[in-house]
Amino acid sequence: MYGRGLVTSALLATATWGCHNDSGGSEVASAGSGIGSGGTDAADTGNDPNGTSGGDDTGGNNPEAQCEGITPGPSPVRRMTRVEYDNTVRDLLGDKTRPGLNFPAEEESLGFNNNADTLVVAPILAEQYQDAAEKLAEAAVLNHLPALLGGCNPASLGEAVCAEKFVTNFGPLVYRRPLAAEESTALLAVFNAGLDQFDFETGIRLVLTTMLQSPHFLYRVEFGAPIEGETEVRKVAPYELASRLSYFLWGSMPDATLIKAAASGKLETRADVAAQARRMLGDPRAREAVREFHDQWLKLNHIEEVQKDPDMYPDFDPAVLALLRTEAETFIDHVIWDGEGDLNTMLQAPYTFMNADLAKHYGVVGPMTDAFEKVELGPSKASGFLTQGGLMAVLAKANQTSPIHRGKFIRESILCQFIPPPPDNVDITPPEVDPSLPTRERFLQHSADPFCAGCHSLMDPVGFGFEHFDGIGKWRDTEAGKPINATGEIISAKVMGTFDGVPGLATMLVESPEVEACMTRQWFRFAYGRGEKNEDNCILDELGAEFAASGRSIPDLLVTLTQTDAFMYRTHTGEGESK
Amino acid sequence: MKKSTLSRRSVLRGVGGACIALPLLEIMGGWDGPASLPKRFVVFWTPNGTILKDWRPTGTEKKYTMGPILKPLEPFKSDVIVLDGVDELSAYDGPGDAHQKATGQGLTATALQEGDFKGAGGNSAGWGNGISVDQAIANAVGAATQFSSLEFGVNVYGANVGSRISYRGPAQPIPPENDPVAGFNRLFEGFASDPEAAKRRVAERKLVLDAVGADYQKLLPKVGAADRIKLEAHLDAVRDIEMRLGSGGTMGGACVKPELGPVPKPTEIVNTPAIGKLQMDLLAMALACDLTRVASIMWNNSATAKPFPWLNIPEGHHELAHRGDDDADAQAKITKINTWYCEQFAYLVEKLKSMPEGNGSVLDNTLLIWVNEHQKGNDHDRDQIPYVVAGRAGGAVKAGRWMQVPGKVSHNDLWVGCMNAMGLPDKTFGDPTYCKGALNLG
């Protein structure tokens, strides 16, 4: 309906002011949020409307020229997330009660809940750390006292000796490094006070309670190791590297092998780190950590919150939601660890996973038991995670599909672009369900009204491609008595054009370098617990090049993420020293 | 020990809020002291604006008729001020879109931080950049109770600037507790338990928290500035817990340990009315038992898309709020939603009024204020925010009137007025450029 000129300017408007220019100008963003590089034609370069792509595709600059020296970027102290806390106390104390589930949810930023800047501690969380520490320590002393004491018998060897042994042997597991002398002294003072006022076991329990609330347990505190000739940058010290590796790849504390490597000078070089990373990927904990990433990136953790309108979907059983989540997680798990391992398969696989109940929901003949098994659906119907019911149900309204949300998901999660929320003063109620009109026709106003078209031309035509999947994620051939029209169009991206259905969309996506770059960007955010900054462009370029060279292998990308300056080095901000 | 903690807090206030730090004695001097009945401050927050013509009373200051939205408050007319005409002036400035600014500045009254929370119109923002008024008051009146303040939520989802109203200081949002079971356990689990066991627990906790606090203290000078802010906030929280060790609630009067019956799932939309009622019951009992003197209850969050099935409104609240003034159906539904919120507010008013205290009720010693995110949803108008005050704050608030505030009066000055009513001597709050003098509620 509109020529490219108008579309381009709408996109430029997205970059500088949002898609619409608000009346009064009071909401106009500063010029700083503008497009990445001045003078480039957004339509030709497919410039990221977010403006965050910075220098990585500006053509005019040679990014290599700026990539000299060590540029780790910001290196904030990182607090454990709830999942990391639960995994850590499981691996440290054998506790499987998952106490972190009761903590307040993390604040989210850029789609992930582990952004260091947002992980602050409010009084309520400090209280819950206290409660959890007390309960964990009580259970540990009750059930595992001899193990905590490392076999030391206080009756024969003396209470003081055994307390000291506990602090020097168990303390390093809690702090993930050896303790400084003054730290041991302070902990033994807690023991002695507990012993004086109460008894030996209380003393041990209070020491453990103290350690479990220490910043050296709850946070990854790093000071780095000095490098000759550098004042602003330090190497990440071996024990710190062990924790970086374990929390990135396992979402938990380091194991004995990592600690041993750190202690013996075998966790220093990039090769050392890569070798450990490869070893760690073989552990089931790596699957958990990678699942955690996808739960957040692909909104799988929202599937079970979905609520549907029973009038519209009378046969929908909410119990199926948990199965839809399992389907998505099983699929990702299979592709990355047991299958091809690459991004293209995640986007294009003609198969998925179902058990008997889920097959019944989908109306597919196949699985007969509760166990999930691989089901071939064929390349005309299935396209990786993009066509799975859980995602489709999340990206839908209670009583209808939502081309807007589906298009927005592709733009934001898969292309790393940003679509601003609707502006002031517009009616954002989706068109009411009309049994005589297909969704596409009810959404016509978004393209007819130029005020809406600015943003919606970026979303709706992409989302229409998903119309074969109804609001609960089931395949449909017709809507309102008419055959489904699942043709769509991508504009303002590096790969543009029309497509038919999700498999057609996926073919365009896998051809797009933007999808490749976005995948590395999302993993960057998750791995490093922070948003990317301009100074990270060299690292993002490196990651992108390696990812492309590996055939877009996700396991290889995980190893590559441990090899960057952002992982191996830190920006020196404090005065502290590492041991 | 109490004294030193308070002085530390007064310093923090200076860092956290835009307003000037006051000497300790001045803060404490304004407080009536524990001998008199406690005064409380409570915020009741709802999103997405109202319909002013249905909200505004008709008549005169003393002789007026409630508009349809405020009808549920008719029985409590002598206990409320319909506060009409205060503007969120600061919430037109700084980073963020209209929803982010109105929510993050509602109780902080100062521009938001820059940050990565994406908003409408290409805007983005970070967290609120100052202490919120409830926390400023908690710093002055919350030292004597087990909890400095309590934050209740009803289906507050997401974790960003649009889902937080309370701040300990810049970029220190306080998450509300959405689950009545967790809230009940926190408030009443150890309530009125075996005194010997309680004594031992206090002794153990003191021992541990002393060491934990020292651990954070030792680390602070070794880390960079940004990390230090985070760890300092953590240390502050640890010290706060330590300071309150052994301060339990006060039994007697209206205070009884409540029974928690079956609790429906807090995240199911249809359970909103039931969860809201349970949260208000807990809040009221926490005040009556003097477990805290400062509280807030946040209903949903900014720009919430949640529908109201129990009112037969299938559309999302935010979507409705965006429709034009001439859409009679949407206007009627927004009025219905706000009327329902008013019923909830009236329930809390009634509850506090039913709890005897001294010669009056808990409500008489409380300043309860209903804050709406916006005045109007479709253009995000932040002038003439539809505030309703209930209670008398121990006599400092003159209730029973429709208080029309002419001209431009900032909500900064409203918060200074509330702080004064609570016994704080402050003259400014939030961004002082919006402060022209307290709005006197007396």
C-alpha cells in the first residue's frame, strides 16, 4: 500500500522518536537513541531500528582497526539468581528443597533475569537469605555433621580442632576459593561465641549460617590479577574463572576438577578455559543451564501462565500447558545436545516431540505413552520451535491469535530489533472476534491508517505468517469459513521479501545475517549478565564470525563465549586483590 | 545501637533522596515518641487513570455529593478527603514514557534514571532515582517496629519500572509480595511463640548478623563505585534486620493472630478480588499489631493488560484506557473498574475503622492515600491526579471534605504535606525544584 520511501521514514521515525511522533513533544526521546551510524540508508543496510548494532555493520569503518588492546567492557559484581542459588545449595549441601523459589522474582532487563545491574537486594530478600541460610544450616548439621567436619571427631580430637578443620576445609567450598586468614579468624569467632553461649553443634551451625549470607557466597566477587603495564584491565584470577565457567555453563558452583585446576595453575590460559568448558558441556548441568537460557529467550517460562477463554476454546485443558513446555524444552535439548546442534535446525526442524496426551491435543496420531518421542510433521507444517504450540499460545490473546505479538517476537527475540509499545492516545484494543471475518481482515486498520502503519507494518505482516496456528497453538486450515491465508512479508531487515507460512519465514530467517548476529547477542547478554555496550562491538564481531564459521553450532558458541576479553579479563574498578 | 542505626539512615536519606539530609535530632524531634499511639502511612495504588467527570464530587467543600466512582465511600465521608487538583508535575520530565514516569515518579517525585527499560515512543528509562515517600516516612517512624515497611501486591507481574512504586533509594526498588501465604508466614509465623525459643533465636541471629555485616563492611572499600552501591544496599538491609531483632508485635486491642484459610492461586486473574481482600486483611492486622507503621498495596501494575472477568469486562484495562473520550462503552467500563477499586479502598477504610485503638480506631491514627497512576488513561494526563485521603494521622489530617486545590500544585508538595502530617519536619521532597511549600492536610 505504501512505497518504500514511506516505510523507510517510518523506520527512521522508529529509531529516533518511536513510530509515531507524539503530540506536544513531551515524550520525544533524546537524539542519543538514534540510528547506529549517520549517513547510511536504513533501508539498504537494514539498519537495526534499535540503534544498538553500533559499529558492527557500518561498512564505512573497519571494525578490526578499533579492536586493539584488551576490552573486557563493564565487569559488575554478580548476585546469584534464584535458580543459581538453588543449584548451588544442591551441589554444596545436597539440598533439593529449592529454597530460592520463595525469593522475590529477579528484575528483568533485555529479556533476561540475570542482568547484574538489576540484581539488587531489598530488605525482604535479605530476610529470605537469612531464613534460607538458617534452615539449610540446621538441616546440614542435623544430617551431615561428620561430613561437614571432614571426619574430625570432636570427642577425641577436640572441639576447637574440629571447628578449625570445618572452616578451613568447608569454607573454601562455600566461598569457591581459599579463605584469607582474617576470614577464618572471623568465622572461628562466630563458632566460639556459639560454643560459649550454647554448644558445639550450634557453633558449627552458626558459622555455616554466616557463610551462607556472606557476599563471597551470594555474589561473585572478583578483584582480578594484575597485568604488567596495564592499570585499567586485569586478568580474571583462576578461582574467579572457575566460578565464571561454572555459573555460565552450569548455573552453579565449580566442581572439584575446576577448583583443582585453579589451585594448580591450570586455569590461566584461553586454552585451559576452553578445555574446561568442553568438559563441562558433557555434564547434565550444562543442559539445565542451556534450558534456562531458552526458557527466558523463548518465553517458555510463560507457557504455564497462559489463560485462555473457555468460551472460545471449550476443549482446551490447561493441563496441556505443562506438556507444551516439555515439548519445547525436549526439542531444544535434543537439537543442541543430541541432534545437529545448530541454529538453523532450531528454526527449521520438520519434527517436534509429543507424548500421548499432547498428541491428542494436537490431533496427531503417534505417541501412545506418557513419554515424549520424536514426531515427524513434515517441512510444510513444522518449523522448529517457531511452530510449537507453547510459543504460539503465549503469543496470542485469550480468545484469538495475535499477529502483533508474533511479529513482535520475531523482530525482538530473533532479529534483536526493538518495536516500541503503542504511543499515547491510541485505541490499542485488538479487533473483536467476528465469526464471519478472518483475523487478517480484522486487522486491516493497522495498514489502512498511516498512524498505525508506521510500527504495525513491521509486525503484523510477519505475524500473519503464523495464522495456521490458532490461539492455543493448534494447526487450522480455515478460519471464519475461509481458507487460511498465511502469506506474509518482512520489510526493513537485511533479508526482505514475501513468504508463505512459517516454513517460508524460517527460510528467510536462516538466510539473514541478522538472525546469526542476534543469537550471539542474546547469548552475550545471558552469559555476561549485562547488556552490550558500544565498546563490546569487537567482541560481538568476533563471536559472530566464529559462530558463522562453526556452522552456527550452539555448543561451539558456548565455548567461544569463554574465550573473549569479556570473559577472560575484567575492567579494574576497585582496590581489592585476589588471592 | 538504635541511635547509631538511625543516624546512618539519616545520612542515607541524604544520599538517596534529592532532599537535604536533616540532622538526626530534627527528624526524631518531629516524631511524637513511642508513648503516644502509633501513626501509620499507607499507600493504595491503582493503574491506568480514572474518568474525572465520574470521579469528581459536586457541591461545596463541606457539603458535597460523591461522583459515581467514589460512591462506595459515601458511608465514610467524614473520614476521607477527596483531594482534587494536585498535579504530578515532575512526571512530565526526564527519561521514560508516560507510564514509566507516572509509576516510577508517583511516590519518588523526581526524574527516573536512564536505562534499558523500553517504553512507548522510543523512550526508555531505568529505575526511580530517589527514595519514595513511604520509605522516607519509614526511615523516620519505622525504627520501633519489626518491619520498617510492608509492600503488598495484587497480581503485580513483570519486574521493571512499571511494576514498582517503592524505593529505598536511587535504583533500589522494593518488590511487593503477591502471595498472601508468604506474607502471612513472614508476618505471623513466629508471632506470639514460645518466649524462650524466641529469645534464643534473637541471640543466635544477632551473633550471625554481626559477622555478616562486618563481612560486607570489609568488602565495601575494595570494590568499584557501582558495585559499592549495590553492596551497601545489601549491608543496609542486613543492619535493618539486626536492628529489629526482638521487636515483635504488640498483642491486645484489635490485634489477634489471624487465621489464614484456603488461598487461591495469586496469579489467576479471576482470583484478584479474593487475593486483594486477603492482602488488605493482612495489611490491616499488621498495622493493628504494630508490626509496621508504613505499608503499601499495589493493584496490578502500570499499563496492565489484565481484564476484569468478575465485572464482565473481557478487555484489558490498558487497552480500554487508551480508547477515545467519545467511546461511551470504554468510558463506562473504566468507570466500572475504578468504582470497583473504590470498593476495595472502602473495604480497607472500613477494616481500619473497625479496629479500636485508644479512644478511636486504627484509621484515626493512619494516613491512607489512594494514588492513581494517571488522571486519564487515553492521553496519560498527569495533572489533577485523583487522590483520596482517608484517616486522620492522629489528628494531623482534617478529614470530611472535598479539598479542591487550585492552580499548579506539585505532588512533591503533597508528599511534604503527608510527611509533615506524619511528624517529619521536611520542607521539600523529591526534586526540590517542584517544591513550593507543603500542601497542608490539616
